[in-house]
Amino acid sequence: MATLRFENTDEEVQLPDDSPIAEVCEEAGVPFACTEGVCGTCVIEVKEGKENLSKPTQEEEDFLGEDTYNERLACQCKIKRGNVTISF
């Protein structure tokens, strides 16, 4: 099991390894619009554990640039394992 922590609310959610994070992010208050990685509404900042997320998709690289560093699109991410802390 992996743990996604929301820095804004200090809420933690347990997810099976390799799970998409979009649904739990939306429930926590991250805004969503297209859910296809095009609009950028769901940009999150990864505070800790970015190595525990799936690699950026082509849609993320197109929107955020190849050197996204700590920004990701919640609609495109999967949590692979471990702990990840984000803010939005």
C-alpha cells in the first residue's frame, strides 16, 4: 500500500500500489476540468516522494515542460509505492 498525504489539509489516503491519484485528489479539493492532461487545472506540487510517482506522461511534458521538477498533473499520475506528499 502507498500513502498520499495532502499538505494543505494534513489528510492521508492509503492507495494500492500503482493506483491513479486523480479520484482521491479530486475528493480532497484539487480542481479538475478535462482529466486528459491538456488544460492544466489539476496541477499539484510534489513536496516529498516524487520518486514514488509514475514518470511524467507526454501530456505532462507538453504542458509543464520536460523539466517539471516538482509540478505534476494529478489526472496523469499514479502512485507506485511508498509515501508522497503534495499540495495544491
